[in-house]
Amino acid sequence: MSDFDAIDSLLDAVGPEAELPPCQVRRELRERARLSKAQVARALGVSPSTLSGWESGRDPAGEVRTKYAYLLDGLNAKLATETETETETTAEPAAERPAASGTAAAAVTSTSSPEVGQDEDEVELLAVPEPCVLCGRPAEQRVAGFAQHLDPSDCQATPVETPKPEPAAPSTQAHEPRTVRPPRPAGGKGTAPRGRAFQEPSGPADLIHEAVHAVLAEHRGDVEAASAVLLKRAIPDAMRLLDETRKGARYDVIAHPWIPDILKKQTSRGADQIWEARPKWTRPELPPGKHEVTALDINGAYLSALKTHLPLGQLEHSTGFAHDRRRAGVHLITPPAWEHDAVLPNPIGQRDEPGPLWVTEPTLRLLLRLSGPKHGLCEPPEIHESYTSGATENLLEKFRIALKDARDTAIADGDGLTLEYVKAMYSKFVSTMGESNYNRELYRPDWMHIIRSQAFANLWMKALKAHDAGLTVVRAMGTDELHVIGDWRRVFPEGRSVTEVKVKDTYTAGTGTEASMGEEQ
């Protein structure tokens, strides 16, 4: 290819993007074709949550946009042809029209009359029953791409009793190959959990180990090259793991809801209006004398923060002073005065300007907790208005546990490659779910702020625990740095688990060392 040919190819690629119909038309075409989100997503090579975003206002880009436009054009043409055919046959006498087969009739019934609470476009009729992803019994419908029972009464937790095989008759062929059992999921202990007749050959944690092994094999054991590849694909792999852990879940992940303006960046390089309450505090004065200060490192701060109250759907506006613990979101509050800055950081962080500010659910709950009768450290915050939705604390729990188990296994095995890969998965997952070009499958800036604030709130509660136990809290920084004076091992377990802490540094501070303290600040 000559230089001019290469330039021509480049110019062709810069041509106008394929046109797409409005988002409501995209969904209508798919629904009229009786295609589920899972079916279309598989055909395009994306996740169902990404397709939901395209049907809610976001647009794909690049090659996948061309594929999506091609699909929609094809559906439009096919449905138009079917409409013309139906119009021509409406005058046909009923006696001359062939009766619908049982399968076709069942399909019409399934798609036109779904069970209450089911999304019509997610239900597919299966010609051959498949094991239900929840209970293992044969199911005749597929919901969101997974075989499930639509009627909860049909979905039983008790596994189907499988008849035991007859003892094999003695064979003269002593060397006949034996059937090999599928391997247990990595990191698991004991037998497979009971309660499901159908067990997947691998669990979510296996996706992590399989990815590491595959990349290592591809690069012939070159750890450095494998690490570069794994870190680069950490975001799509995290989204794949999220989809895997959401199989059969009670709540759907709404990937691209409407977002209020306060959660949108004011400029392309600016920030939105949410205050995350990041701590950056140093104790003003130390007790007299010299002291040995231990800087503790909080393990897996963002990983632990995935367990937090997350809003499920679109945020709804409300005003008033009441806080509904069944909901979560962001709140405009006037924070209470904090009179303990000499010994503990302010729960809302270091803020220069007084007055109301928008905070997240974890910050509000922390302030309400500290104002309660157990602690009584401040007055309750004044709530002016909120954007909230129904919430659950366990939305990302299976996702968190899969990452935690893989992290624990990597530490036990001394597997630094997997450890860094897992860390990149959860840290990049949190940092790119807002307005990011690196993750177009999930647009939840509210979740991003809430998870970060939960990490800050977790650190603050560790500072309070240290203070209540008689330790002198010297510093609290970011999500994972806590400096204390005293026997911290009687308060915090030492180790690398997410429930433990490890020593980051030790230094001397106090009388005669003010200069060194100032330098470290």
C-alpha cells in the first residue's frame, strides 16, 4: 500500500458517522421485533447495560455504531415488510387462515402478557427448557439472557433430587478412560454450596484467574508484558465481572439513568457540585514530649466501600428535613458546627466556605450517626433538598466478594500479578463510572461519589475507634492513611486482609521535632 493509499483509507475512516434514530425509536424497533436486550447485546458484542444506555439517550461511537445502525435499519425494513404482509392478509377469512402452532401461540402469550414486575422486552420463550439460574429446575423462559422462572412459586430453592447412577458392572476393559470432574472454583473451600441443582462450572472469581492465566500464556510467562495487558483491560473485565455477579439478582443495574445538573461537570475540565468529604487533617497540637507515630495503611479502602447504600434507579427530587433510610442519593445540607477539631477531623473534611453544600449518602449518614445519642458529638445536619432513589446496601456485594476472594487468594499465593490486576479492576471501576471516555457501559456519577465518600467515612470511623480506645490520632488522609500514637495493635488487627491494617511508616514527633512535623505535612 502506497502512502497515498494509506491516507485515502484514513480519510475514508474520518467520514460522517452512521445516523441513528432517536433513542425511543431504537427501543421500539427492538420490542416490535420481540428481541431482548441480551440478544441484541450479544449480537453487537456489548453488555445489556450498554444497550440500555443507547436506548436511554447515549450514543455509541466507532465501529459498533455502524453495526448498531445497520441492525436498526434492518429491523426497520423487516418490520415494515411484515406490516404490509399483515395488512394484505387482514381480509383473509378466519376459516382459511392456518391455526397458530402451540409454540407460536405460547410465544405470543409470553411476549404480550409477561408476569407482573417483569420487563416485557426481557422475556424469551425457550423451545427446550433450560435449568433455572436461581433454583436449577427446568425453566421455559429466559429473562435478561438467563433462564429463570417467571412465577416465584415455580422457583424452588430445594434442588431436584438427581437419581443416583447404577453401579457400573465390572468391565473387562480395565484401562477405559474415566470421566473427569470439572475443577472446583479457585479459592473455594469444601464442597459446592447446596441449594442449587445446576451449578456453573466456574464462578465469578474464576473469570479473574482465567484472564490472568490466559494473558500469561499468550506472553509466554512474561509477567511485565502480562501486567501491562491486564491493567489496560481492567475496566472492561470489571464490567464483565459485574454482569456475571448480577446473574439472577433481585435488582437490575440501571446503567444510564437521568442525572440532575448538580452531578454534571460545570466545564469540560471542571467538577460537579458534590462534596465528597475527603479528610486531610493533621492534629494541631501533640501532647507534651516526644512520641513514636505509626502511619497505618488501610487495606482495600475502595474495595470495602463497595458495600454502601446505592440508589437503584433514577434520582427523584424532594425537599424537607426528614431522611428516609430506605433511600439513598445526594443531599443539600447545612452541616453542623464541629467542636472537636483538636482531637478528631471534621466529618465533612476541610472546607473553606461556610453554608449549605451537596453531600452524599455516606456523609449524611455519618453526620446523623455522630449526632445521635450514642456519640452526641454534634447537632444533626439541616437537610434542605435531596435527589434520591430506592436503595440497597448489597447491590455490588457479590461483585465485591468476588474481587475480595481473588485478592485474598493472590496474597496467600504470593501472586503479585493477580493482586495488581484485581486492585486495578476495583479502583478503575470506581473512578470511571462517572463522566469518563474509558467506561461507556456505566454512567453513574452518583455511585462514584457515594463509593468514594463511603471510603472516607470508613476511615473517619477508624479514627473515632482509635480515639475511643485511648490512642492519639495524629493524622487522617484520603481513604487509607491513619497516623496514631499508642499501642494500635490492641485496637486494629495487623495483616493484609481488607479487615486488617499494615504499617506504612513510623516516625518521631513532639517536643523539639516541630520542624520535621511541618515538613511531613
